[in-house]
Amino acid sequence: MKKLINIFLLFIILFFFTGCIAVLEFQRKTPDKISDRTSKKSPKSAVHFSTSSYLQKSLEYEKNDDLQMALLYMKIAGTLNPDSRKIAKRITALKSTIDYKARRHFKKGVVFYKRNELKEACKQFLTALRYDPDHKGALDYLKNRLTPKEYINYKVKKGDTLKSISNKFYNDYKKDFLIAYFNNFKTNKKPAPGTTLKLPMLKSDFAQLLIVIRNELIKAKNLLEEKQYEEVLNIAGDILEYDHLNKDAADLKNAAYYQMGMQLSREEKYPEAINTFKKVDPKYKDVKEAIREVIDKDLMKAKIFLKEKRYEEVLAVAEKVLDYDKSNKSARDLINNTYCQKGRGLIIRKDYTEALKVLNKADPGHDCVEKAISYVKEVVKKEAEAHYLQGVKHFLNQELSSAIKEWEKTLALNPGHKKAKENIINARRLLEKLKKVE
């Protein structure tokens, strides 16, 4: 009984503080929850209560026109005494009365709605729902026709719950049912990060917030003119945290990043400029053209690095460009030319193994690279053969250790040289035999 009284008091408090919308979800769900809890009680616990006590409770609620509670207690009595025809008739009669009164108040609500007397319409629809919490017509009017027309769009963050969001925006975690209602959520369901929720703007809760947002937007616009870009981003970010679809805040954010990118470009800090431009909405102004101009300037700078043999810096620039534009031919050519030029330098120093490693990093079809690799392979083949012949000379002169060293050089240059492998094995056997003779 104490629980039922508390629920009823909470119902009144919700109606008083939050109006018809707030009560809607609460009154729709409460009878079902009570019914669920009651139905889960075991027969043993039910034995402590007689059928007559539930019948009495039902009659009391019926006298007070709380027909849902009356029906609930009558159903409990019916569960305890399933063979009672009298109880079955009372259940049918209560359902019929509930249906009649719900339809009557719904029709009154429609009349008030058509007269544009929305407050009275709301009361009638709520009364209809008090009798029948699942009345589709009343739910439709309350949810789709009498709801607030303005929303704040909130993007759910990791760790958010409906209660924490409600507490953040309404200073009342108990209004989580309101968020759930307008987003077709269950109050116990945790929204996934990244989900956009519509938060209805209740005048009493949002009036101050809207004033603050407007003032902050004006402040941010002034800061943008003063080139205080970081402060603009902070303000815009705070606003977008509350309303991530706020167009004015989004425009200010784009403008700040765009101007920062232009400033970095003028300072010839091209990679930083590109990264900054990437934070701008691609549809904003001529940001795509600005990025292309910065890329062209950055690639021109990389070409100068290439002439100065600053290979690592060339590669760093070109690879960053490709991170943004994978199909950029100029950046790809710079990378290939860098590997080709670096590889040629190693060829001149006769460091063929390292030269091949570098050249193989480039695109196989690149003309310069193909020619360089072909040349290296030819030179390596000749070098390998020279070392092989030198090893043969050492072997004939019975200089077995020297022969082995030359053939090992052959294999280092040409791992597939069969004769060098066989000769090394034979030479090592001979050395072992000579050691035993000694």
C-alpha cells in the first residue's frame, strides 16, 4: 500500500513540475510495472492476502475513478480465485468502462485541439491516457501535435546515460523519461556513443541556456574578426557540445580553421596548413581549392629538397600529400625520383645491395627505377662472376680459405649461384681433411 501511495504522489509531483508531456510516459508505464512486480510474487506470498481484500481495494479505487488500479486489483483477485464468474464479469465491466471513458475524453480533447485550446486539449488527452495508457489517438496527439517544436540536438558521448544527459540539460536526472519518450528509447537503455538525440526545449530549463548561446555566438564572431581563432574554436566547441547541429557554431568553427590554414600557408608551414584545412567541412567556401594550392606549394618545396639531396625531407612531404590525396601523381613521381636518385648514388659507391633495397621501394613501372634496377642487376651479376673466378684461382693455388671468401662474396651478390655453393662445400671438406693430416 505504501508503494502504491508513493507512486501516486510521484505521479502528482511529475504533473505539477513537468506538465502534460512529463506525465505521459510515467503514467503509461507505471501500471504495467506494478502489474509485472505483482505477477512475479509467488503463490506462497499471495496466501497472506485474501481475495476479499483485493476486491475491497478494487472497489475503493473504482470509487475514486482510478480505474486502472481498480482493474489491477480485480485481476489479482481473479488470479487468486480463477473460478469466480463474478470477478470475471467485474473485470469485463471495468475494461468496458475504461474504454468508454478513454474514448469520451479523447473526443473532447480533439474538439479542444480544433479550437486551438491546447492546454485543455492536453488535459483531456492525459485523462484519456489515465484510463487507457495505450490509447493510440491520445498518444499521437501528445507526441506529434502538442510537443515542443524546438529541439537541441545532442550527440551521445562515451559513458553517457539518459539520466546523466537529463541532469546535464534539465538539472534533473528524473526527466530521463522525457528524452526516452521523444527518441523512442526505453529509460533503462543506454544510448550508443555517436547517437544523435533530440532534447525538447522546455522554456523553464532552456531560456537561460539559449540566451547564453546567443551571447557566446556574438562574442565568437567578434573574436574571429580579431583573429583570436583558438578562442573562437573553444566557444564553438562548447556550443556544439550542447547542440552539435548548431549551424552558426559550425560556421564559426569552419571559419576559424580556414583562416588558421591560410595563415599557416602564408608562413610556408604547408603540412600544418593541410592538416588544419582538413578540419574544415569540405563544403565550406573554397577550402578544397585552398588545399590544392597549399599542396602545390609544398610539392614545389619538395622539388628543391630533391635537388639538394635532402631525400628524407622530400619523402616526408610527398607522403603527407598522399595521405590527403592518394591519387596525387606529382607526389608519387617525387617519391619515385627520390628513390631513383638515392639508388644511383649508392650504385656509384658500388653499394649494390643497399641500392637494390632502395630502388625496390619505388613503383616497379617507373622508367628511371626500372633502368636503375636493370643496371644494378647486370653489374651485380658481373661482380658475382668476377668473385667466382677469383675464387677458382685461389682454389687452384690451394688457397682454400681465400677461395671460400670469394665464393661467399659471389653468393652475397647472387644467392642462386650453384657452382659457388658446391665449391664452398668441397673446399671446406678439403680444409677439414688437411687439418686432420696435420
